[in-house]
Amino acid sequence: MQREQGRSTLLRHIRQAGPVPRIELADRTGISRATVTTITAELLSHGLIEEVARTDSSPDSRRGRPRVDLRIRGKAHLLAGMKLSDRKLSLVLMDFAGAELAELETRMPASTQSPGQLATEIGAALDRLTAQADRTLADLSGIGVGIAGVVEAARGFVYWSPSLSDRNIPLGALLSDHLGIPVFVDNDANLVAVAEQGFGLGRGRDDFIVVTIESGVGLGLVIGGTLYRGTRGCGAEFGHTKVHFEGALCRCGQRGCLEAYVADYALLREALTVPGAGDPGAGTEARMQALLSAARAGDASARSILDRSGRVFAMGLANLVNIFDPDLIILAGEQMQFDHLYADAVIEAMRRSIVQVDKPPPEVVIHKWGNLMWARGAAAYALDQVTDLALAGMADNAG
Amino acid sequence: MQREQGRSTLLRHIRQAGPVPRIELADRTGISRATVTTITAELLSHGLIEEVARTDSSPDSRRGRPRVDLRIRGKAHLLAGMKLSDRKLSLVLMDFAGAELAELETRMPASTQSPGQLATEIGAALDRLTAQADRTLADLSGIGVGIAGVVEAARGFVYWSPSLSDRNIPLGALLSDHLGIPVFVDNDANLVAVAEQGFGLGRGRDDFIVVTIESGVGLGLVIGGTLYRGTRGCGAEFGHTKVHFEGALCRCGQRGCLEAYVADYALLREALTVPGAGDPGAGTEARMQALLSAARAGDASARSILDRSGRVFAMGLANLVNIFDPDLIILAGEQMQFDHLYADAVIEAMRRSIVQVDKPPPEVVIHKWGNLMWARGAAAYALDQVTDLALAGMADNAG
């Protein structure tokens, strides 16, 4: 048990620190030099790490002995991460050292598909992705999948997702069977939080909140350095928290959900009342563009629609601040069409809606990143899970 | 450092396990028997624990050797806990073993007082409380104070409280100075959560939510076995989360807060519209009774007031469920006048307002307990803090 703990600690330290001398590992982790030597030998023999000649001229190098550092061996495992969004599949291919080898964005035939259709789409996309790096699907050690909805990550179980035509799907197991490779499924906003923590604006921060805005509103919570999934694994649901008693009808069938005020469909149904705000028969994107143009051109109704959306969003954010008292909120998304939610006026409205005490309001930062960054979060999650599997395999072999 | 850790672990184990043999302490904690012997000798010499003859006839007792167990020494420290509520001060006196020695409820001249007035009131009440057990204020080792409002417990700082006429009061330090005894201040709902965890319905549960209902609505979160205070120490604010965009005016000056729909003042201002629902000049309690009586007698407006209050409360609870996905929610309060919020219909409405997935809704239990139970939570908090101080004192002496 202690040995397993030591392996995990050292491997993660090597991952964080980049090329690092053994002696520094002992100093940083408090693990004895003898044990560091033993464990790193194991990790080397299992091919998870590799030695690399040090390039700098540290004092010891004058003695003429070749000095080596340790680093993660990129070739050890190949991983994929993907994000499912409305009709779009975004994928990245990553090696075990976290280097990105390929990326791909592809369209899907429908927003909502059966689990079987989705598995076929994902398989085809993975074939194309791996081919870009002259590899095949079979070379993958693990796949991370981010999907909107209510997901119990520990068992890859999707209670409900806008991307799936059926409820209660053991999506992780189903995709693993279909592809023949371990698949790890999580809520997409959780994976954005993982990505922000790993290589984004949450780096080095133990507590922060990520709010994502797409066609839905997502929430990822990092509490005490760890992604918080709620007591029973399905927490951090924000888009369907209620912000108006018996309010606007939501797609989920309930009334007053945050999404019923800020999602694109919510804005577009109000836009039906605005003359000249686009053709009701056009697609979502075109209609959103028309609404935004009308607002910019000064149409009072169009502006009122966006204005209310922003103020309700501010109120929802303020509720999170009251509950979590965070010092950092990251608003993550990419789409221009939600720029009105990132406006200074919205942040200001949020500050006015929190309990007013004499302490600075939380820092709010806006991180616009594309679907590929979400996919990177999914790959990072797969990397973590595959690392656990690799270490567990060592424990089984070595006892 | 390891020694300090060992002292803390063993003392807390002895507290939990009641009279316990040394050998069992070693088995349970994984600390070696030799170290257990050394540390318990220290704890004995500092008077924090005591030996007690075992009463049962365990196998070893046949050998005729007198067997002793260890337990917390009640006389080691004397503590008080108190809860401030609207015009009421509820206090308990507790020994270091957690035994209650006295209790007291006393009225205060006003709901809102200056810090100085409050300190005087508290001092007088503590004199009366300690006198009941033939002790004096000076015998106390620590005092726990639960107060409504925004409190940063780590430094006993009250940003705002309905009980205080001023904002930004270092109440812990101020009371410590005034009384000459360490005072530990926390938000009152947090202390209810501590009490539920220590000796209530949250015993043995690592994650649960406590919602308190009085003149305000409080929230206490236990996450991973620990009270969660938010990133910056002032989280878990629930009564002023917004449940209605630009809704009813709250006492805090903002609109749409949960309290603006469920607090007594919110019901009573609507009751002004109900003919025969009591004399507007009467006191809060009498007016609430009149409103409740009118509702029971079938008055449609009175029923509508209580009904909306219950449904908005349900919506607020559902928001917590969406965010935390708890398996246990404890509704804690005592007052008959809020019985409509504990109704089955409210719990049912909460269940309908959460994201609908095929998993059981959280268990909701109702724990009606009086102000004295809140005071016990405050005393338990003081007990914990005084234990830390005592152990730190040993570390300073023993190195």
C-alpha cells in the first residue's frame, strides 16, 4: 500500500515538475532517496518514465559524470479526449506526457442521437483522429468523453443528456465495449474545470468555480484542490437551478430554470416578438446573429431580451457566490453569441446581487476557449484514469 | 509534529469511544502501543484524561489485575455555548467530557444591539449560568457563540448580523477582551450543522445539508466530514440567494431573496391585506399566530400566503439539491410558526423541482429542536477549540 502510494506520488510529481533529478524528487516529496531509487527503477522498467540527459551545466556536471533527469515517457500511452456539443464532435490525441499529437472537429448528423448511433460516430471520428498521427484506434489506452447532462462519472453513467435520445445509459461501458478501449465519461463542465486546473486559469488554485456557457449553462466546482461532484456524484447542476418562481418554461419541462432565461432557445423565442429580428424558419445561429445585430442597431426589444438575459445570469452567479464565497470565478466559453453575458455590466450586476459585506467581491475572469480546449480537458481526465490503471497494474504484478 | 498529531488523534478517539482501554486505542488508531503509553501518560499528567476502573468482567480481569480504561476528564475544562436569536439568549454550560451542567434562556432588551451592549448582556447571562453550577465566569476555558449573519469563524469576525447594530465587528476578540476568556464565534447555522454531526441526525454521515428556519433561513454544509465554510470563510449563505428575478423586497435591501418570501416579516406584510388576520400593531408572534389561525380556518388569502411561502422554500431547497446532490437534508428549527414549511407538500414540491433523473431523491428529515440545542452546538465548537488550545499548550511545554 505504501509502495503504491509512493509510485503514485512520484509519478505525479514527475508529471508536474517536467524533467527532474531523482534527488529533487526525494526532497520535494519527503520520500527517502533509497525508496525514490527503487520506485523510479520500477517506473522505468514499466516504461512509464524515461531518463533524459540534463542539458544545463549544473555544478555536479563538472565532475564529468553524465547527469540524467526523469520525465514522463510520452510513448507509454496514447489517449484521446473529446467533447460532444450540439452536432459537433471535437477531439484531441495526446501522448502520456500530455503532448498533443492531433486534433479534429467534425459535424454529427443530429443534436440528439441514440447511444448506438453516437458510438458509431465516435468510432469513425477516432479512426480519422488517430490516422492523422499514423496510429490506429487500437493504439489508444483510454478515451475521455465530455458530455452535457447529468453524469455519474465514477461509473460513466449518463442519467440524462441533450445529446442522447435515451435516458439512463451506461455510456462509458457501452463505448468501451464498442471500441474495445477503456472510456471515461464525465459532465463536460467538470472537464473544463479539470482543464482549467491542469493547464488553464485555475492552475495553482485550490478553490474556484467554472461556469460554462453554450446552448446550456454548466458548472464545475474545484473545492480543496479536487473536483467536487456532489455527495452522490451528480452535483454541480446549475442551468436548472430556479431563478424565478413559476417563471419561464424550460426545455426540461420545469419553470424558472436559469437556462430558460439565458440559453439561445430562450432568447430566440422572445425574439419572435421583435419585428425584423430574423426569419423564424432560419437556423439557430442565423437567428441569434439577427437578434444580436438588431440589438446593436438599437432595437429596444432586442436589447431588452439580451439585457434581461444578462441580469438573470448575474443573479445566478451571485447565488453561487453566496453559497461558495469563492475568490475566483472563471467564465469559460467561446461563442461570440453569448458575449452579452460576459459584459462588464453583468459582472457589476452580480456584485450588486451578492450579500453586501465589506470584503472584496470575487475575481471574475473570462476564458474564451474553443471546443478543442474542452476536448483537452477530457484527454486530461483520461490521462489521469489511465495513470491509475497503469499503477494498479504494477501493484498487481509487483504485489 | 508527529507527537502533536498523535496527541490529537488519541484525545479525539478517547472522546468518541468513551471509556476505552489503552490497547484498543492502539488497535483503532494504528499508533504503536509504546507511543500510546507515552502519550496517554502525558495527557494524564496534564489532566485532560483520567483513568477509570473497568466495571465489566473482561477475560483479563480474571487474572485479578485491576484493569483501567481511559476517559476524558470532565473537570479539565469548563465551557459555555450560546445562541443569539431575536431578543433571546440561550446558553448551556458543559464540562470537558461534554456533560451538560446547566442551561439558561434569557431575554434581551432589543433584537439589535451595539457590540458593547451585547457584551454586557452576555457577561450577565454567563454569570447567572455559571452560578447555577456554583462556578463563576472566571472558571470558563472557552465560550462558543452562534450568531446569525455573515461570520468569518477563523477570526471571529462578523461582517454583518441582524443582532448587531454595527458592521465589521471583531466580535470574538471584543468578547474575549470584555470577558477575559477565549470566545469563538461562528454563524449559527454552521453550529447547528456541527451539533447534528456531533450528536444529532448527521452522526456518522460525511455529507449532509442543514437548513435552519427561524426569522431567517440558515445553511450549514458538511462536505467530506468537515463543515464547509466556503473558499473565503463566509460561504453557505442561503437566505439571501435569489429565487425571483426583481422579486419581493428583502430586509437586506435587495430584491427576490429567499427570505423575502419565507421569513415571518415577509408573511406578515402580505397578511396586512387579509381582513381579520390580526392587529397590525401587535407583536410578531401574535400576528403570526393570527395568520396561521386564519389559514387553518380556511381563509383563502391567508392560505395563499403560506402556500406560496412553502413553494418558494421548496424551490430554494431544490436548488441546493441540484448543486450538492446530497443524500440527506436536515431541516432544523423549533418554531410551530414555520410548520407550513415542513409540510409533506413542500418536500414533494422540492422533489418535483430538482432535475428529474431516475435516482432516489435525497432523504429529508425534520429535526425540531430548541435554541438550547443550538447552544449545545456552540459549546461543542468551543470544546473543539479549547481542545486545540490545550494540545498546543502541551506542545509548547513538551516541545
